Amino acid sequence: MKKVLIGMLIVVIAAASAFAGVTAGAIAQWNGTLGSAMHDITNEDGSINWEKAKEAALDPAAWQFGAEVRTSIAIAEIDAAALFSKADAGMIINGYLTAGINIDLFIAKLGLTIGPDVTYFTDPADATALGKPQLMIGTMDQAQQDRYDDYVADYQAKNDGETPDDLLATFLTAPLNLKATADFVLGPVVVGASLVLPVNVSFYGMDIKDLIPKAEDLMRCKVGLSAGIKLF
């Protein structure tokens, strides 16, 4: 019986390995939104000024740089991206933690994931100066605070007044981002682009129809470029 179980385990691991993959590399994200980028490179008549577009694309100050790791098993995918910037006392690490699906189309991979943005201040003094927690999940605005308060009240009502875990409550009530990716696999090298759209929806009280973006929402997207290596 033990040999059968070991054999089954080997088969499961081998099958999972055939569909699993990890890609790690660098990411560059435009500091503004797609709308602001288009505004900066558009002439008065609505045509694109390619000279301005070239200057903007080659300006390091217009981009934020960082690292990205993507893990996939079959069609499921988990993405983590970290963008680095200097603060007064330390560094600000801002990025995304998203999960969703990816589809292989020959040498191309299309992905759609969802999750909150995450900000971490390496030095607590920087967070204190801005009046924010050292680890911040989502955009700390009034809408998130209202969702958080509602979640806590619901949790306490269902659990005899017990207080929920703060980190989990923050994660569940944080506004989410939709992330669409298009990658091209060139042997072990993967290059691609991404669009990140902030949506005023959280895991708590989610209404799926609110995730469907409208045409005007696309101008609020953040544009990113990535390049990585398939580790396995």
C-alpha cells in the first residue's frame, strides 16, 4: 500500500511539474496613468507626437523600476511585483499581489489577475511622517475605512464580539486592481506588457459586475513593461 501511495505521489508531482512554472525578472512602470501619458504625447489636433513619445519613453525619471515574480500551475497564476523608490529615511516598496488565470497561445501568454496594491516603508519614520502604517494594503481612503468598519461590525456580530485579525480584515476590505498581461515567450526569456486598473471593489462585499471596466476606465490604467527568465 505504501509503495502504491509513493507511486501515486510521484505521478502527481510529475504531472504538476509539467504544468508549473516560475518566471522572475525586472519590471518598469510608468509613473502616471495611461491617460496622462497619452495627454503628454498628443498634439492639439489629437495626433500622436512621436518625438515626444520617444523622449518620454527614454526618460528614466518617467518610470519606476522593480522586480517581479510570476508563478503558474496549469492556468492558475500568482503575480508579485515590487517597485522601489527613495524616501527620506529609507525605501518605499510599492507593488501588487494578484492572482488569476493565464492562457498560453503558442509563444504568447495572456493573463488576467486581481488583487490589492501593497506598500511597505523600510523605515518606520517615513510611514510616521506620512501618517500611514508601515505596511499598507490598498489605498487608505474613506471608502476603504468604511468597508473595514462594516467588516469588523459584521464579524463581531457573527462571532460574539470577537475582534477579527487586523491584517486579514485590511486585506479583505482593500480596493483591488485588475491586472492584464500579454507576454511573449522566447525560449527561456519572457518579455511583455501589463495594464493595471484600480477598481473600487474589495473581496468583502464584492459585486462581480463592478469589475467590468468601462471604456473611460482604461485611461486610469498604469502601464508596465517586464522582462524575465523562466526558472522552471
